Amino acid sequence: MNAKLFTFNENNTPYSFEDLYRLALDHYPGSVLIIDSDANILYANETSENMLGVPREWLLSTNMYTILQMGLAGQSCGLTALEAQKPTMLYSYNKKNDGMFLSSVPVKGENGEVTIVFTYSQDEKYLNEYVEWMKIEKTRAFSALQFISDQAPANVDVIAQSKAMQKVFEIARHIAPSSGTVSLYGESGVGKEVVARYIHNNSNRKEQLLLPVNCAAIPVELAESEFFGYERGAFTGARQNGKIGFFELANGGTIFLDEVGELPLAIQGKLLRVIESSQLTRVGGNKIIDVDVRILCATSRNLRKMVAEGTFREDLFYRLDVIPLNIPPLRDRREDIIPLVEKFLTEFNRKNNSKKVFSPEILSSFKHHDWPGNVRELRNMVERLVITSPSDIICSDETYPLMVPAPTNNVISNGTQIRSLKAAMRDTERQYITRALVQNKWNVRKTAKILEVHPSGLYKKIEEYGLKK
């Protein structure tokens, strides 16, 4: 190949192949040493000079035995490979007591004897930094792609036996092909992420990334750089090559902003500009970057109330609230409880290699429990019982110590948790009847007399609440 095809150097003369090879070795981010069959050093790059602490010119005039005798290195991987006649890997120290990872590859001539040995070594500190960088990148990649690995077809894993949820998914299917911003409202644990995934999987962007972002988990001081990225040297501790943000990562796809009500006000304004202009600028940069991202957001908070209180921007609220969709709590769609239980039971039986089943009594108690933690609480309960139950048939008496009403975010002045009056009365009645039956050794007639109710009425309550001796 003609050398004129290569880039010209600073003297405006073309690089030769030899020049390019030498540049490649000199700029390799590690040490490169080449020795002959007598251990004479034929080549050493600049990093070798720095790692061994001696001038390169001197290295090129000596051999590896001298390096060891002077204590510049603890051991020579190149000499080991030369003697063993095969590739070798070692860990050693230099004169400065810096750890080094070494790898040597011998090259044999026509007679089968080793003629030269290439030794590549890397400073342990550099490798540790690289490994740490890889961990961070792996974490970010997993965060970005965790939904992709288990993405199911659009209608898989959708439980909608109740009319309320059938209506939710009917609306979700209708709005999915549009590019409109959707706000999902509902209590914590109702399944807002499931609905978001359903919308994405039925949209024109289903082949692209759905990037979930938990807004509540991002520190305020890192929020801007996480959402919009940053350029090299933007701030102390910034990565050398900069970093792309969530919106660039989701470009062409969908970003799901979970708990959007937790966004700090400073970021709300910047997010509004990105939504309105479909453009962003990285922290520390001045280049305008175009992004095409559909936004789905979710919150368990009352954004209108937050707007009135001044903790959420009104203009951003109206940009996000284009298509509002309310997800009802599990207690308002009890027809979905048993299908969800069956789904979770199958999942955790498979995970734990078990064959657990629920008794009719426990299924009844599941159906009548109010599940203040919604689907998330139900799923956790099924997993807990599958793991802790000693028998394959799980009975209702194993659930009562566990099915304690979970606290809500609503409190009155004395700190008492607020729940619906109906739910509180049902829980109180169930617990009171259970205690009375236990104290009277499950003598229903005796218990009914003490409670001043007719035995047939007490039997109905026992059946309604799924109580069992």
C-alpha cells in the first residue's frame, strides 16, 4: 500500500508503515517491551520508561537480567515466557512498589525456537480505575436496559379481570400509537410501571429503548448531569470523556419518569425546556443536541396540590398532564386479586423450585384484604409465603401475623395513620372476632353468645373473612 494514503505528520510528510506502528506502540496505554532470545531489550515505549523509572534510551541498551538485578522489577514475565517457550501471565512490582499485571507472548522462528518476546504490562492503579469505570458503566447500562431483557409481548403479564383495569388498558391501547405525553396517577404499588410498559410496547417506538428513571433516587446535585449529561472537564470528578444523559440515551425511544413529583424545582425548569424544544445542552457544553423522546411519567402525589403550594411548576405540570390516566388501587378492583395471586404463585414456585398451593380459605382472605400496599404488597406476600410456609398447602392461619395494615402517607395530628373508615372497621372486626374465637377455642356458639350475635351471623363473618381454626 502506498504511504501517501496515510495522514501527514506535523512536518507535512506522509507517515510510513513503520511510523504508524511505532506511534501505535508509543501511544498504547500500558507498557510494551520487546526482547530477543538473549533477553536484550529491542523496544520499549514511553510507558515502560515511566513504569520502570529509567530513561528509555538506557532500557534499549540493556537486557532483562540487568533490570532484575537492579531491582527495577520484582520478576520478568518476558524471561519466564522465554524459558517456558509459551505465553505467560504474571503479577509483579516495580521499584516504586507499584503493582503491575504482565502478559508475555513468545514468537518462534522457522526452527521452532523463540526469537522475540512481546511483553505487555499495565499499572494496577490504571486497571483499578478502569474496572471502577466499567462497574459504573455496567450499572448505568443495566439501569437503562433492565426492562429490555424481560420485555414481553404487549399483552403478556397484563391482569385485567376487573372492569376498572379493563378500562385503563383500553385507554392505554388507544393512546399508545400517539406521541403524546402521558401522566400515570395512582397510589404506590398499583402497577404504574406495568401500564407504562404496555403503552410503550403498543407504540411506534416499541423497537426502541424504554428507559425507566426513578426521579426520587437521583441526588439533587447530580440531577442535571444525569438527565442531560456533561462534557469533559465540566466539573471536578467528571469523567475524562464526558457522559451522555438519560434523554440522549433514550433518543428515539421512550423515557419513563417515575415519581416525577420528586424532581427538584431547578431541574423542572430545564426539563420543561427540553420538552418544549426537543433540544438539550450538556453541562459544561455549548453544543445543542436534538432529541426525540416520548415522555411517560408517573406519580403517587397530587401534582395539582403541589402546583398550588409552589413545589411543582405550573407550566411543567400542563406539559406533562397532556393525557392523564388514573390507575385504581387494588381494593377497588378485587376481581384482579386472585389472577394476580396465581401469576405470582407460578413465578415464585418456579424461582424456588417448589409446588406450593393456596387453600381456598387463604384465597378468600386475600380477596377481602384491603392491600394498602396494592399489587406490590400482594406480590411480596405471595413470595414470603412461598418461601416461609413449611407445607405445600399454605393455609390462612399462616397469613394473619403478616397481613397487618400498612401505613399510608396520611397522618392526623397525634400521628395515627389514616385509612378509610370502612377498611378500618373491617380490619377491627376481623381481628376482634379472631381473638374471641381463639379465646373460646373456636366454640362458635359460645363466642356468638359472648359477642351477642346470632351463631348463623358469626358463621357468615367467619366465611367472609376466611377465618380458620
